[in-house]
Amino acid sequence: MPNIKKILGFTMIELLVVTTIIIILSTIGLVSYRVTAKNARDAKRRADLETVRQALVLYRSDNGEYIDSTIYTTATSSLNSAGYLSSPIPQDPKFPTQEYSYTSDGVTFTLTATLEDETSPAYVITSP
């Protein structure tokens, strides 16, 4: 009879090994998810700035100059109301209250986004 009891249950070692494997796999999955999510948000930031850049270039081709402003929301609201940029106005995917940076003197412009990638913490687009 003692052999039947051993066959029907798991040993403490087996439970610890399985638990350890589950914890390791969960940790790997969580880290991979965080890296993937961070890269996706950075890609969205780059795409947002490219969208605004294209709208600014179209605005300049029609009006002869870029929107003269140092405030991102002022510039994008002007582009939106003039029909060059569709709603909603691009904003940071993780921190919506943290605006992208826009600076222009009417002749040139600079768009900047803060990225989560530590190797290149900022993404900058300047006028062509």
C-alpha cells in the first residue's frame, strides 16, 4: 500500500520545480511585453510627428510660411482648424498631458518627442 500513496501525490520538490518554472516564464513574458509596448509607443510618437510634419509642409506650400509658434497645441490646433490635420490632434500615447515640442519662426520648424528608448531619448524632425 505505501507505493500507491507515493504515486497518487506530488512531492514537494516537484511542486517547487513547477512553481519556479512558472515564475521564470511569467517574468520573461512580462519583460517582453513591457519592451514591446515601449517600442510600440515610440513608433506611435514617430508616426505622430511625421503626420504633423506632413501637415506643416502642406500648410507652408499653401501659405508661404510655417505656423509661427512655440506651442505645440497652438500649431496643431491651427493646422486642424485649417483642415491640414485631422482630429484628434496627435498626442503622446503614454502621457497625454505631456505635449510634443514645436518651435517655428515661420521659416523653419522643429518637432520633438521624448522617447522611452534609453539609447535615443529624443526624436527630432526639422523642416526640409
